[in-house]
Amino acid sequence: MAQSPNRILAALSREAFASLHPHLKSVELKLGDVVAGAGSRVRKVYFPLSGVISLVVELNVGSMIETAMIGRDGVVNGAAALDGKVSLNKGVVQLAGTVAVVDVDTFRSRVKEWKGFSELIIRHEQVLFAQSQQSAACNASHSVEKRMCRWLLRLHDLAGDDTLTLTQEFLAQMLGVRRASVSTIANTLQQAGLIKYSRGKLRVLDLDGLRKGSCECYGTVKGHYAHLFR
């Protein structure tokens, strides 16, 4: 059986993955699709195979800000599905791609059946929590330019591609800043030769330059995920 591109699924024992695999359905997700609603009952669990899903918090004034980013190194609704309750965050697709989907009841039964599976989901939830904490600290302490570099690096890691499809409006929402700020910083990064941005397409030209321009939060979050799959 071929190994899954999703690192959570790939980390399962052969037996656990074999018991879950027949129940996984491949689904294509488009930019802006909502896979979880804050306060909504969880019905599906999503394992991204490509693309990226953002967990966001929406405010009454209509704005929203990202708390965590999940791609092929994670799972959406995993911990919430264990008790069949509600999602605490809204999950919105920020980079189109494919996910492996399983219904909550099947997921819960397989997690209970295989001890290693439950331990992996718990550790992943701890990493997600740490990522959310890091995002909060980053938003409060670091410049928008450093935050944008950090965000682009994380997105690049998950996409596995130098070319990213995203609008300035969406990026501004994820960072919780005005679109004008994103436009100014994108121009600065482009003039420095770090990226090329045109008509909703952003191409990463200099990864080392982005790393130098980023805050320490990028490395911290990356380290959490490295520890998860050790």
C-alpha cells in the first residue's frame, strides 16, 4: 500500500492505516471552501494531501484572523471528532488542493482501536495549540513585514511549490491587517528580489532572504512539527 502524502496518515502503523484507508474519500477543495464552522457540530475529518486550510477566528465587525495553518502535516477536526462535539474554529481553504475525508464515527472507532493513532492525534492537537499561541505572540510583538515573511515561509513549506495562488485581500485577512499594508510590504519584498507578485500569483524567489526577514516564530512552529513526527 502506497504511503500517504499526509504525514499524520503516513505516521500510522501499517495495520492502523490499512483499517482506515477503505473509508477515506478523496475530495478536491477550492479556495474559500469552509470545512469547519466555529460552534458547528463536527461531521467530517480532513487529512490534507495538498493545499492548505487556515483555522481562523471571526469577529463581530466582520474581520477574521488566522490562528493556525494546516496542510499535509496535519488534520482538521481531529481532536473535536473524538468526542463528537463542535469545532472551536472556522476552517477555510486558503490554498486549493486535495484532502482525504472520513466521517466522524469511523474516525473515532479507528482512533479507539489503535492506541498509537490516539496518541498521534493528541500530540497533533498540542502542536496546533502551540501554533495558535505562537501566532498570538507574533501578532502582538512583531512587525507586519516579519509576520508576512513568516506566513509565506509556512505556506511555501506546506504547498511544496514556489508559486502560490493568493490575493492581497485574503493575505490581509489572514494577517489581520489592512490590504494597503500588505500591498506596501509585497512591493518592498519584490523590490528586494525575495518574491514576484502579479495578478494573484506569488512566486518565491529567495527563501533564504525570506528566512532572514522573518521573525523567530517560523522556526519555532517548524520545530514543533519536527518534534511531532520524530
